[in-house]
Amino acid sequence: MRIFKDEEKLSPEFVPQYLPHRENELNMLKTFFSSIIDGRPSISTRVIISGAVGTGKSVLVKLFGQTAVSEALKKGVDLKFLYVNCRISRTTFSILRKLIEQLKARLPERGLSNEELFHKFLDYLDYKGLYAIIALDEVEVLLREEGPEPFYLFSRVGEERLKIPRISTIFVFRNPEVLDALDASTRSSILGNIIHLKEYDYNQLYDILKYRASLAFMHDVLMDDSIHLIADIASERGDARYALDILWRAGKYAEAENASKVTPEHVRKATASVYPTIRREHLEYLEQHSKLILLSLAKALDAERSAYVTSSMLNDYYKMVCEEYDVEPKSYTSFWEALQRLDDLGIIKIRVVSEGSKGRKSYISLPGIPTSILKKELEPLISSKQLRK
Ligand SMILES: Nc1ncnc2c1ncn2[C@@H]1O[C@H](COP(=O)(O)OP(=O)(O)OP(=O)(O)O)[C@@H](O)[C@H]1O
Ligand SMILES: [Mg+2]
């Protein structure tokens, strides 16, 4: 029995034409950017989108971008939607390169400071009479690594320089609390209209699953009970990615068994193999030392048979793992920074406990995935050859 019509329609990268329960937010975005879509902006627009994992931030931004570009085009406005994921492009410079690449502009990149390069980018927009909406997704890592510079650059510099505001920005945060750590002037250069996406509830997840299933599955193979069960399981987290991941795997189980329906039993099996806090794409894009640290954590938790290890104990394991892979361990400071990034990504949890006169200790745990699975996922990604490069 054929189960899937087109399983790609369940992948996290696919952008559907319709987002159930995000219609209001999509309309808000259209309203905020309407003067740009019309090609007569008087000021740049800045929007922040925030929301927990799997609340549809990325897909909302991408769908909005597509819609905005095609509506602008109908009005004869040359609008570009430039999307960069900061988890992948981690520095201001690599973001700039991504922006320029998407414009297909040939700009000299060497020997220029970030600010000079950004001016070239703006010159290009001016020269071609283009407008651009720059969307930076998953910006917390960027904020930690680069500080306020990129935000200042993208939201202020353009405004101050150009007579016609050619660029507008959308910043996507998982946790807007990181903004609190900024000084007032940076905060004011980032802040704009805020759209917060709430976690999906049971009924909303049901609608989302039903819609995406209609694109992905053959007619009538997915039992309605199965959708209810997935909505139920995922509603604890309100996470649509988790829901769709279970749906896809349930379909895969049904396919492997040559079953004629995707049953609740397939859903149960799928649920047992999906770990919502860990995304494979996250693991792949981690820098090598973060992978080594995660592997050390899995080993340490295993060996100690405990829920937590202290950061200093983890550092010892990390050094052992580095020896095993024949690489130089990073300094304790870099090790600690990498731990914080892993915490930002939601892969590990750091709990800092003050222990009276002994000072503070950090306890690290791995809440969302068994160590055995993590090791299995990580080991193929860490090859010693790559590490020595
Ligand atoms: N309202 C919706 N309708 C249909 N599909 C949705 C909806 N919301 C989210 N999805 C789907 O759920 C998955 C997760 O959404 P998305 O990647 O946008 O989440 P996110 O908020 O960016 O999460 P993260 O914080 O992990 O980046 C994607 O496959 C997306 O297409
Ligand atoms: Mg996202």
C-alpha cells in the first residue's frame, strides 16, 4: 500500500501556502510592511517575532516573505526578501555575504570592514532601485557571539544614511528575554513591533496536522484517531515541528510494515523515537568542539550514572574525548562559551547553584534525549579527519 503522496510536504523546510492559526500574524506582518510592499516607504519597519520552539516563527517569516515579494511585484515594486539563519551564518560578515549572495550582486568583499561592506550593499540597492526586507532568524546565538554590532548595523545604519529607506528588518528570537541583557540604546535599535507566537494548543495542532497530512499522505490512509493522538502528545509542548515529525515517522513505520493505514500504534512507535529537544540539523551544524562536548556529556552522564555533571567534571571528560580523537582541547573559557551556546539551542540545560562560601557550581544535564541515542547521532558526525583540518 502506498502511504505517502509526497512526504517532502512534512519536512521542516517546506513552506506551505497556508498556515492554519497564524492568519492574524500573517496579516499583521502585511500591515506593518504595507508601505514597503507598495514601494513608498517613508520610514523603515522593524519587527520582532518571538515564540518557543516549533511555534511557526521561521515558516511564518518565509511565507510572509514570498507573499510580500509577489504582491510587490504586482505593483511593479522590486522587493527582495533576504532570509538568513544565524545558527548557520554566525558572524556579521557571513550574514552580509549571504545577503549579497541572495541579491546576486557582485560586490568586492575582501579588505572591507563589515560597515563598509554594508554600505556597498546599500549602494547597490539604491543604484538598482530595490527594496529589501532582511529577515534574521534564530538571532540569539548571533547576539551572544557578536554583541549588538550586527543589530545596530542592520537597523540603524541604513536608516541614517539613505533618503529613501530601502531596508526593513525582521528579527526572530526564540526567547526575547535575551533583549533584556542589552543596553538601552541597542535595545531601542532592535525593538520595533513585536509579534509573539503562542504555543499551539491541542485543537490548533490537530488542524495543522490535518492540513499538512492532506498534502503529504494518500487519501484515506491516515486514521483520524492517529491525528488526535499526535495532537495530544505534542500539545504538551505546543510544538508543531514535534507534531509533524511524529506524523512523518508514523507514516514511515506504516510504510515499512506495508500497512494500509497509519494507526495509533504507528504513532506510539514513532513517538518513542522522536526527541523534541534535539534537531538533527542542530547537531549537524554545530562546530566540532561543541559536538565533542556533547559527546563528552553523554559519556560522563553514562559513566557517572547520574542526571547531572558539574562543568569541571565535564571538562575532564571533554579532555579525554579530545585525546581519543587526537585534537587539542579548547581553553576552559571557550569550553564554557560553547556550553552556553548549547544551552541557548535547548540541547543541554545549565543550572548554576550557589553553594555558600564555596562559590557557585554549574550542573549540566541532558533533559531531552537518551545518551545512547545522542552518541549514535553524534559519532558519525565527528570524524577525526574533519577535526584535524
Ligand atoms: N500554522 C502552521 N501551519 C502549518 N504548518 C506549521 C504551522 N506552524 C508551524 N508549522 C510547521 O511546523 C514546523 C515548525 O515550524 P517552524 O520551523 O516555523 O518553527 P520555529 O518557531 O521556527 O521553531 P524553532 O524555534 O525551533 O526555529 C515546520 O515544519 C512548519 O512548517
Ligand atoms: Mg525556526
